[in-house]
Amino acid sequence: MLGAEVTFDVALPKIVWGWLVSTNMWAKSIATGTFLLGLYFIKKYPEQDSFFRKWVPILGLIFIGITLLVTVLDLHHMFRFWKIFAFAHFTSAVTLGAWVVSGFVIILLIAFWSWVTGNKKLFDKVMIPGFILAFFATIYTAGIMGEATGREVWVFPSEMISMLLSAMIAGSAAFLIVDAIYGKVLKENVRRELGYILFGSAGIAAAMFIGELFFAKMHSEFAYKVVEQLAFGEVAPFFWGGMFLTFIIPMILVGIANENRKYHYAFLGALSAIVGLWLIKHAWLIAPQTLPLS
Amino acid sequence: MKSIKPLGGWPMRLGFLVDLSRCMGCMACAVSCKAENNVPLHSWRLRVKYIDQGEFPNTKRHFVPLRCNHCDNAPCERICPVSALHYLPNGIVNVDHDRCIGCASCMMACPYNAIYLDPITNSADKCTYCAHRIEVGMMPACVVACPTHANIFGDLDDPESEISKYLQQHRDVMVRKPELNTHPKHFYVRGSTVALDPLASERPEGYTLFTEVKFLDHIGGN
């Protein structure tokens, strides 16, 4: 600071992308995370695949539906949404995302039809394209963040890995919750493995957040100020709430659950992770928008 | 300055230069821009920021006109999902209001806060260097209105243009945020960090000269 202050200026737009965009990222993590993990468990435990063949399309369609709904609601011209297909501009990660998610919805509909009709081979045929589309549906938001040159913290190199870890956290937590609600239909080894995935993903994601935000060298003054906002500013309650609920509490509860075979702790840990994930995504989204760019 | 040229190249590359030593903060440019382009209340294509520096009696005031930088490597153009933001052959980054879907990605991408969502049309909008006036051979409205000729506008590719000569004759030419690789075509002469870096000055809440509003919570008509 050079002993200077702005004495006259116009009012600047503050939060342009708000809770609808946070919800978009959160719901997409659940949809793609359940799909990616669902494929893994179907392949690894074919004797228990009925649970995953049922819940992969149901959870996927519900949460990708929420993603699409909030995306369209956030548009200031929601009835022009079709233009993203008619006038597609493929340098934009927004465009690529719209196309990839549309493809992913088709795969989910096929998976749903496969479950309804009991035709397992139908889902098996679309597993590879489904994996590819779910993977890119998970990470395209990192592309949008990378293109958002004005908001530097979004442009961190590990954003893509962070999105994948979010999907793993959300996917494993969602399956643990469904399993608990429907009377523990999964065998113990699958439930334990879901717990380990949640534990591991939360641990790695927390380490990345802490390492990148607090131990790494900030590449600009703007990025440094954003980290100040996250840690001590107006979004700090979201950030620290998210850190505890998404990473620390689930790790403790899932750890207890798997160690002592008391799986209701895993259910609570999974709930905590799902709630916390929204908070931390919201903090991440809002913080760079609280600073003036001009 | 590296240019992202289309096949066949640009016929010209229009740019802006503000000599900050000439600007006296009269706002004629901002008012003429509003009138010329029907810019609604609470929205600005061009604004002039006042920054006071130092302590009495050793104080100085900086006036900084801020508008779209019409970057050669424009992040807003790259992120726009429907090409509503696009390059014109003269280097201007233009907006197609009818094409815009109102996703605000361009507002997130622009590092200069130069784009707004028009609360009436709900489409993104910004300074177009008065492309409609240039098309018929007129200067942008802000250039005409400036009483001190602080705004200098012209073809950067023409070595005989006033802007090119100004750039050649002055050593203290600055652009905003050059580290972001956007290659702005908007230059400042006799600028300073205080004037051009938004984080080099405080934005105190509630006691600016004419307004107490620091941020708009409501964006556009959504």
C-alpha cells in the first residue's frame, strides 16, 4: 500500500457467480463421482453389481439434472441456452463442458434404461465412453477456471486434480449414505473400501488445499489477497467450515467406522463431506470476486 | 506487441492511449460515452477513478480513465461460449448482444473489470471503441469530448498515426497487468503503480467523494 486510497469511483459488480454456480460444481461432483466409482465397483465386485447398476444412473440423473438446472437458471438469457450448441465456440471450456455433459446425460439415460429393463449388456457397452465423458465432465470446470484470467486463484495448476478428488469424495460419500439409508445392502468389504476412498481422497485434497494456499509461493499479489480473504476475510466461515466438514471430520469418522466396524460413523462422515463440499466450493468461488480488478 | 492475427492479417489494429498527465478528471469522456451508447444507470463502459495519495500537505490526486483494453489475446473472447464477443478486422473486441446468453463468463475472464451485464438487455456489454462511429469515419465519443486531448486513438500498425508516434516518443508507456499475457491495446503514458494497480490503493467503504456505494450486490436483471 502506497498511502493511497480511491476517493471517487463507480460501484463495482461484486459477486457475479454466486451460489447457483457453487451448486453446479457440487452437484456435478456427485453425479460424476458416483459414475466413476460405480464403474470401478461393478468391475471389481460383479457379484454385488446390482446396487451400483441401480444407483449409478439414479444418482447421476438426479445430480446432473440439478447441475443443468442451476446452470440454466444462472444465465441472464436462459432461453438462449440452445445457442451454445448452434453457435458453439470451441475455445471456450464452457462450450466444451456443455457438449460433454450432454453426452454424459445420454450415457446416464442408457444406464437407467439398462437398469429398468435388466439388460446389463446395454450398460456394459457404454461403460468406456461413459468413463471418458464422466472424467471430462468432472474436469472441464477446471478449464473454465483456467480461462478466467481475472480471478487468479482459480487458475492454480492443481485445480483439475482437486476436481477429481472432489468427485471421489462426493461419489464415495453418496454411496455410503444410500447404503446406510437402505439398510446396509452392501457387503462389508465394499463399504470399507468406500470408506477408504473417502478417507484417502479427503486427506489428499486437504493436503493439496493447505499446501497450495498456505505453503506455496503465491504467484501474484492478487492471489495472495484472495488467500487472505479465504483464511481471514468474509468468506472464511465457508472456507474453514468446508475444510472441517469435507476433510477433517469425515477422515476421523470414517477412520473410526472402519477401525471399529461401527458403520453409522461412516454415514455421519459421508453426510459431513457432502455438506462441506458445497461450502468449500462456494468459498473458492466467491473469494476472488471480493477483490477489485480495476 | 505480438498480435493474434486472423488468416490474412488485420487491415489495421486500433488502439488507445491515455496521457495521464493531461487528464484532469472532468468526466467528459465518461458522460459522452454514456450518452453515445445509451449506457444504463449503474453501468459504465468508461469510468474515471480518482485516487488520492499521501498526507496533507504532501498529497496528489491521480485521475485514471478505465475502459476495455481490446486485448490482442482477449480472455473474454476465448471464454465466450457462443462467440458473442469477437474480434473485428480492425482489432476491436466487439459484442453481439443478440448472441449473448448472459453466462457472465466474460466478466469472470476479464482481468480489467471492463465488462458489465446490461440490466435492461441482460446481455454483456462493454466499450467497443465506438465501433459504430469508426465504421463511418468518426472518432470515439470520448476522444471528441476530451478537452485536453488526453485520449489518443488510432492505428497502432500505422507508423504515421498519432498514437504510434506518441508511443515511439515516450519511454514511460504502461499497460495494465502485462504479466497476464493479454496484450492490451490500451496504453497509459505518465502512469504509475498507484494509478494502474487496483491493489496499490485502498477502497474505503462509505466515505468516497460522491457515493457510498462500493460494490453492486445485484448484477443485471436475473
